Amino acid sequence: MLTYQSFFQHELLKLIDQEIERVKDSLVHGHSALDYPSYKHNVGIIQGLLRAKSLCDEAESIANGAEHERGK
């Protein structure tokens, strides 16, 4: 049985993955005449979402007792 926090994190990561796929599909299939600034913006969104996933993993490690190395 998942705790509320575990369930929340699981669902959040699923939503982030879905949004990454949506933006990737938009880049690949959605706009045949996509200009460079829009492409760059969408790639930045994907990078930000991937960073959010990384921070979720880092927060989970800290909560589970791992030493926090980010500020070192």
C-alpha cells in the first residue's frame, strides 16, 4: 500500500512523463513549419520537466536519509 506522499509522487511523475511525450509529439508531428524560437522554447520545456523529475528523485533520496550533496 502506498502512502499519500508515495502516491502523490508516483502520479506527479506520471503526469510529467505524459507532458514530456505531449511536447515531444508536438515537436515531431504537430508543426511542420515550426520556427526556431518555438522549437527552442519547447525543448526548454522538456529540459525543465526532466529537471523536475530529477529533483523529485533527489528529494526522495533526502527524505530516505541520503546525504544532501547538492550544495557542496
